[in-house]
Amino acid sequence: MKEPAQPLYRFGRWLFWNWFRLYGLRCYGWENVPSEGPCLIVCNHQSFMDPPVLGCSVPHRQVHFMAKKELFRLWPMRMALQGVGCFPVDRHRSDRAAMKRATELLNAASVVGLFPEGTRSHDNTMGPWHPGAAVLVARTGVPVVPAAVVNTRQNLEERRLVPGGPPVSIRFGAPIRLDQEELEGRDRVRYVLERLHRAVSTILEEMATAREGSAPWPSSPKER
């Protein structure tokens, strides 16, 4: 079954989709996100705008994101984040509550989006990952969709949200489904982490070297 998107999430997806068109947003492979059932999306992290870019690029599913707990201190922001399905995480320690919530969502056949670097990079390269994503996969066995985003920092932060910079692009790779043997080894967390990191790195390399054509973009961000 597919989780119905929350009303505020649907509105935000429509709003950001139309706004990001001003920045020439190009989306590739969004259909790789399963239309139903649990799924974990892992992506590199460049900008505070990465979550809405990723979320509005998946027209057929709601994506739940972790957000740093500091954003939940003020009630207006807390209400908005909760209204779009976000949940808090302490980035400075191992947060069992956040991992429990992510596990609950995946067990409920939802989609969770993670940025395993835990912080933003300053260019189109990717830094080291925290192990949380691999722990979730080892714990739940859900399929993982690797994704990569480029130019969000250059276009949406350095230009102070003024259109005209390099086009923002996001690409989703084919789902990765690990078998039981891969999820049971002693070094399973390290193995899964390396495999997912390599998958996202490969997409970034392809985006850096390939000349992108017109994006296979849906006519609207409505539910299928």
C-alpha cells in the first residue's frame, strides 16, 4: 500500500516544484522510486534546499526527512516540519529516537530520505558518511534508491535564491535490493555503507561528465 501524502506536504510539493522551475530544475529517474512499499532514498548534501528539491522531484510518494533538532525549537517551524512529515535528529550523537522513528516509517511502508553526510558540502563533491543509513538498511532490509543533486548550493544559496546560475539537477538511480546473506555478515553495516556511498558517487561522476538532455519530468506533481 501507498501512504497518502499529508495536505501540507502536497501543497509544499506543488509550490516548490513550480518555484524550482525558475532555476531550470532537471529531474532524472524519479520513476525509480517504487510506487508503493517502503523505500530509503540516500543522497549527497549541498544545501538547506536539498530536501525540498528531492521531495518535489518525487511526484508519486511523500518523502519523510530527518531535520536537525534545533529547527524544532520554535513552534511555527516545528508545526511546519511536522506538517510535512519531518522528524528531529541530534546530529552530534547517536540518536536512537530518530533511528526508531525512521524504522517505524519504513516498517509502515513509507519513504524516508536521508543525507548520510550529516552536513552540507561546499561544492559538488561528497564527504564521508555517517553509518545511520546502513544501519537502517541492515535492520529493515528495505530497497534503497541512490540519488545525487548538483548545483543547489551554487544556485539556491550563493546567488541568494536569484535565478540564473547553473541548473539544479537531481538524478535517481536504480533501486538497490540487498539479499539476506549481505545483511547478515559481521561487517554488514560497513559493507552496506560502502555500497551505497559508491552508488551515489557513481551518479555524481556520471552527472559531472555527461551532457544532460531534456529531463523526463512529469506534467504535474500530482499523485499518480
